[in-house]
Amino acid sequence: MGTIISLASPGGNIGAVKSLGSVTATTANAVAGALLITANTLDMSGAVFSTLEIRARGFKTGVAGNCTMRMYFNTTADLTGTPVLLGTHTASAANIHAQFVRQVYIDKNNTIVLNATQNANTDDTENAAGRTVITNAGNINYTDPLYLVLAVQNGSAADSTASTLWYTKTHGY
């Protein structure tokens, strides 16, 4: 489902982007897709900190209801087990484009801090409304493969939402 493009660069940044399938004809919190983060990618024991920036964009057809996007870390590419919720963003019914940005800071002790949620409810893709800070996201095992999962919940089954999901990681010092 979709294409994965590597964002690796010689400067130490890594990442991937993927076009996800559409969530349509349902008002359930449905998985749009997931990106695999390979084992030990997030391990920062050799640096002071690292930043993982996660972005999701939703493209909605129809204006019958709101659209809610949720980001999770999980050990599977779905919502089974115990997924860790990274954040939630709701766009109003009239908005057909939405961007959801989550910055994850990881320190040298592999402590995760989620910060600066940026939600764009309009075509302005960099609107920084509704920021929150979460300092305890639960246990995340960096030594195992980890999935970044995007779920979409349409407020009306008459709407359909297609999305993209990507992340970039910048190595700390």
C-alpha cells in the first residue's frame, strides 16, 4: 500500500515517506498505513539527543464531518497489542487538507519526550496551533523493529481521507 522513499543523507539524517491508502465508508478509527522503523534506529546511547520529526497529511474528499488523525508507535503495523499514542489532531469538516506534525526528542538514556504538536486545520501547512507536551509516552523498545502507525477517523462515512506519512531523524551530538 503506497511507496516508501528513503530520505537517507550523508549528513546523518535518515527517514522515509509513504503514501497511504484511503479510509472511506467508515467512522471507525481505521489504520491508513504504517512505516517500519528498523531495530536500533532510535537508539541514542551514543549521542546527547536526537530529534525524530513525524508528519502526516490528510486529503479529504467531502465535507460531511470532521477528520481525526492519530499517530502511534506499535510493534505491529496495526493497532493490535498496546500501541503508544503519539498525538491526535482533528480537522474541521470544511477543511479538505490537514497536516499533523509531531516532534519526538530522544536523549542519550533513550528517554522519549514528545513535544510541539503542530496541527494545521487549513491549507496553511505550517500552522502551529494546539501545541502540547507529553513527557512520558510509555515503554518503547528501541532494539526491536517499531512501526509508526497513522489512523484516520472520518466524522462521516460519506467522507474519504487519503494520507501520507513520513519521518526524518536528525542525529544529535
